[in-house]
Amino acid sequence: MPELPEVETLRRALLPLVENKRILGIRFFRKDLRFPIPQDQIKVQVINKKTQRIVRRAKYLLLQVETGSMLWHLGMSGRVIQKNTMDPDEPHTHAIFHFEPDTFLHYIDPRRFGCILWVPASEGHPLINHLGLEPLAPDTTARALKQNARGRKASIKSFLMDSRQLAGVGNIYACESLFKAGIGPKKPAGNLRLKDWEILLQSLRETLEKSIQAGGTTLRDFFNTDGKKGYYIIQLNVYGRENQPCPLCKTPISRIVQIGRSTFFCKSCQRI
Ligand SMILES: [Zn+2]
């Protein structure tokens, strides 16, 4: 499933292809993905308009034109591939977007859990309106996180994965950044000191950035043919390594279940 670093890698790869480029045409090949595609609305709003910016919120990409944004989500199995044709040439191609002068982006999603929607500038959209702070945004600070976590008895692990607090942090990145920061996953979020938040935010950013770097800088790098992408490439210290030795202290890695998800951690190294 595409995680935040993959979507950010895709955004960076798309930047030179779509920013300040006019959208010349769109073809849709389905009425719906996870949700109905508002085809007519999207065509009216974006065709012959310039994409001013492409921004990411959690795992959503927003291609902003003057009146709003076209929202893309890749679901479980979605990809966006650059091709030379306005015709679909592989199965599960659900939409094709033509950007000037000759960029054809094919949206392909075998399992169809993704979505293509229209977000009016004035209203936003329920999928993104309640998202919390972006971990990579410069204006997300340790102080703000500490403030938001004040009095919270829920664990720091569940806080990291709560999209109303932090947008788009998946299980792997929550586990790995808690390990890097030396913070126990069960610690109540409200008990972290400012210094702990500083270390944790830095660890989270480093973990995400490392994965983004591993994803490459072009669409071709990003969706390489062997299907390996994003987090498969970064070294995992604790995630998926139950009972294997901790890379720092050799203690066997522990696994517990928190809010229905596995948490992997080292009980010796993560003592804060
Ligand atoms: Zn350890």
C-alpha cells in the first residue's frame, strides 16, 4: 500500500510535469473507484486551467487550480505512470490526464480503493478537513505536538497514528521512529516532555525522509518494474522483527498489539 513517503516521492516526481502546466484533456474509463468520480465537474473545473501547485495532505495529492483542487488517492494498489499516449495500454487504467505540452499521466489501480475527487477551494473536503499536523511541514513543531497531547492518556504509538493529530503516519514509520527516539510505545502521549517531542519529531522526519530519498526522484525510479518501492528499501530496525536481536543491544524485539495493530519495539532501548 502506498505510504506517506511514496506519495511524497510521487509528488516530487510530478512537480516538473504538472506545476504551472495547463491540463489539456482528461479521459475517464470508469464511473467510480472507491467513490463516484465527479467526471463532469472535474472536466469543467480543470480542463484548460493551469495547475498552480501540487500539494500533499497525508496520503492525498491535491492538484490545485484557481477554483479548487483535483484530489488523487492511490488506495491500496494505485499508481500514476507517465506514458506517451492518451489511450489506455494496460489493464486497470481508470483515467488519463494530458498536461501541456505532452505529458500523459495514467492513473492505474487494480483494486480500485483509490479515488479521484473534486475539492472546491471554499469548502475543502471531509476526507482532508480534519487531518492533523503534517510531520514534514516546517511549521509543525515539537511545542505544538506537546500542546495537542496535553492531558492525553492514550499511548504515544496511537497518538502518532491518529490522523487527526499527525497526518499520514503509517505503522512502520510510527514503530521505527519511536525506536530511533528511544521512546516506549505504551507511554501516555500526555507524559512526553518537550525534549522527548523534539527527539521524536526529528526521528520521524529522518525516517520518512530516508524512505523518500530511497524512492528516487523521477516517476521511472519511483515505479520501477520489480514493484519494490518506498519502505521496502529502508532498513527496518524493529518493524516485523519479533524475537530477532535489537540492532543496538541484541535484546529480542518485542511485539504487542495496540489499537488492533502490531507494535514492534525494544524494551531495553525504548525506556523513555
Ligand atoms: Zn535494544
